[in-house]
Amino acid sequence: MEATPVASPAKLSPSEAEGPLISISKMASAVQPSATMVAGAKARQLRASGVHVFDFSLGEPDFSTPPHICEAAIQAMRQGLTHYTPAEGLLELRVAIAGRYVGRYGLECGPEQVMVSNGAKHAIHNALTATCGPGDEVIIPTPYWVSYSDLVEMTGARPVLVETSRENGFRLSPARLGEVLSSRTRLVMLNSPCNPTGTVYSRSELVALADVIMESRAAILSDEIYENLVYDDAESTCFATLRSGLAERTITISGASKTYAMTGWRMGWAVGPQAIIRAMANVQSQQAGCPSSIGQYATLAALAGSQECVERMRREFDARRLLVCDRLRSLRAVRFCEPRGAFYVFFDVSALFGKRVAGQVIADSAQFCQAALEVGHINMVPGSAFGAEGYVRLSFAASRENLEAGLDRLTELIEDAS
Ligand SMILES: *Cc1c(COP(=O)(O)O)cnc(C)c1O
């Protein structure tokens, strides 16, 4: 089988960054390629050489987009709905999104407070661009989603990384938040349910954080992209609704990617005060024109149609979560908090550092992941990508069969460590 060429993003070397003909901006030279995308590229390379890879690095559902959603996109194309839309997105879609926040969370919200973007990542970028610049600080609890820190740096603002620990379930405490808030804090970024830890804050924990933020002038960017993927008795909370005055300073981020298995459609949104949404729409109008028209019609069908497909996927994720946790619990060398949301388990492998795994002495999480990929053909993402060295992120967006087989390999690797 011929190996297909694989694009693998990598940070530019200094000489590349000052290429003689086109010089690359300071901002772009400083940006790291998304670590999860790099992990995906590595696995593709191995797969292209004929190896079966247990790919547990995915940051996206492994399900297909439900057929009725695809059908709506096809209909839109057939009907010629293939032109620019308003920069902030179609009115009908924004009405549907606002309606969902009103109905589900009791947020007072109209379509003028909603903007649709090319993915939640783009919505986050728009929100940061519209609110932050040099001199500003943005508080990010760690472990954090790979892109937060780079997206903040791209605006010239400074990410302030605040460590949380496994002992307290990777939760930012109100006291710690109070210590790091300053007059320069422009935004506090929260992500519950959290990628990579699966932590879901309870309502009262979020209220306690809200109380601290309300004493400052900081705003909140609440990334709620996993709002529909919670397990056991965990509940999704819309941060903006927690107390009065909060909606005026909260930008809520969500989208279709994780809920409806629509990552490739690039459909995300932001909900917030009208003035900030308008500023974000202005940015977007210059920079992207508008989100994809076809994707917007598909998302409209996703929101308007039966939510049965969401529940079906959630149940399957839940079964896999229990399977993976059971298996990991039997490994004495790893430690983790059982995730209550999203589709990742974030486990501590630092007890293996200094030991030999598959013939290599392991010094850090990147090396552990490399050994797991090269020898066990298991692909995972090192915790260093999420600002949490010592950990590994295993995504259970993979079939139970693959999870079982991959965990057999992982168990073998870890139990043979010496
Ligand atoms: C996947 C993900 C996103 C981005 O989703 P897109 O809509 O596909 O851009 C944002 N935040 C977190 C925490 C994610 O895991």
C-alpha cells in the first residue's frame, strides 16, 4: 500500500519564520499548531503505512451526522440557498438558538444577542478579538482546552494560567480565582463540562465563582460546547443565568459540533450582550463574511428536529465512559477523576516516569504517548498540550470494541513497565 502524503502541522523553525521572500508575522510565528490535530496527523501517517491504530486522540464524536440533518443541507443546496447570509447568521437560526436558551435555561435572550460562526472555535476567536488586546489578562484554569491559550495570545493579551488539581476534581476554587483577578483581567474563561478533564461544576460551585467575578470588572467567556454530554447526576448549567447581572458580562459559547456530531460542518455560536455581539459580528463580517449557508440550514434542522439522536449518542458515550473507567481503575499506576461530562478521561501517568515502558525510559507525558503510539499503536494526547504535564487524555469517541482492544494493549504496556 502506498503511503499517502500527510500534512502534519509543526511550529515554524526560526529560519522558516524569517523566510527571505515572505516574512512571517511575529504573531503567526508564535502560534503552536493545535496539539490534538498534530496527534491526528501522526496516527494517519501510521495508518497509511498499514498499521491498525487505536485512535483515542479524537476531539470529536465518531458518529455520523444524523441523516435528517444531512437531508436538510441537501434540500438547502437544491433550493439554491447557497449564498451569503447576514454576517451574524440567518435570522431564523438565531431565533432558534435564542429560543433554546430561553426554553432550556430561562435566559432572557433574543436573536440580536446571538451570533453564528464557523465553529465554536471561531466564535471564541471572535469573542477574544472583540474584547481583548495588549495589556489585558485572560484567566484560564488549567488543564484547559488546547486552543485557549494560543487564541488569547493572538490578540496580544496575556493568558494567566491558574492550576487546579486532581485532588479537588480539577475545579477552580473561588479563593484562588480571587487571588488572580486583577484590574487588568478582561476575561475569565470557564469550560464546564471540561475538555480534557470531564469535570462538570455544580450549580453552587459556579455561583461561588460568579460571586467572586462580580466583585471585579472582568467578563466571562463560558464555553458550554459539551452542554448535552453529561452523565450520572451531573447537570449542565448556563453560567449567564446564575445570578442577576451576570448575563450582562457573560459570553456563552456553544455549537453543533459535539451535540450533533457535526464537527466538519463548522457551526458554532456565541450568545451575549447585544453590543458585544454586534462588535463580534463586525469583526466576522470583515474576516469571514458569514458562516456557511448550507451548514446553517443543517443546524436549523438539528435544533428544530427530534433530539432523540442526541440522547442516543449520549447513552453510547456513557457506556464507553463506564467501560474505560472500569479498565483504568484496575491499573494501579494511573490515577484519574471519573469524568461527568464530555468524552475524555484525563489520567495521571507520572507514577511511570523514570520507568521503562516498551523499552524506553519515560520522562514525560509526551514520551509516554509516543511509546504508546509506536509500540501499542494507541494514539492519545499528552497532558502538556492542555497545560497539565504528567497527564494523558484518552478520548472515548471510539467504538467499544476498539476501546476494549486498545485498553488491553495499554494495560499490557503499563503492567510491563519496570
Ligand atoms: C471541540 C471544542 C470546541 C470547538 O468546537 P467547534 O465548534 O468544532 O469549533 C470548543 N471548545 C471546546 C472545549 C471543545 O472541546
